[in-house]
Amino acid sequence: MRHEMARAGIGHVRVNPRRARDFARAGGHLAKTDALDAAMLAPDGAGPEPGGRSAACPRA
């Protein structure tokens, strides 16, 4: 999927699920659903330098 996103010019970041969960807990978010995860991670990804690791797809 990340290759297709890169090909389409859609920016994305790979985030360690454990770190994302810890980030949510630190903000008081104890429930675990995809919708809550997306809402919690969106502000971080919208910044000029999103957290996580760049998911650029190098061609070998």
C-alpha cells in the first residue's frame, strides 16, 4: 500500500503502534478504536514535520 500511496503522491508516515498507543494514553485516551486512533494521530501528521519515520519508497 505504501508504494501505491507514494506513486499517487500521497504523503504518509510509518508510526510504531506502541508509540502511538503510548502517545494516546499520555493524552488521556484510553479507548482503542481505529476512529479514535485516526483522530488522535491526525494533528501530529498534519504538522510540517510529522512524527514517526518517513515512509519513502526507495527503488532497488
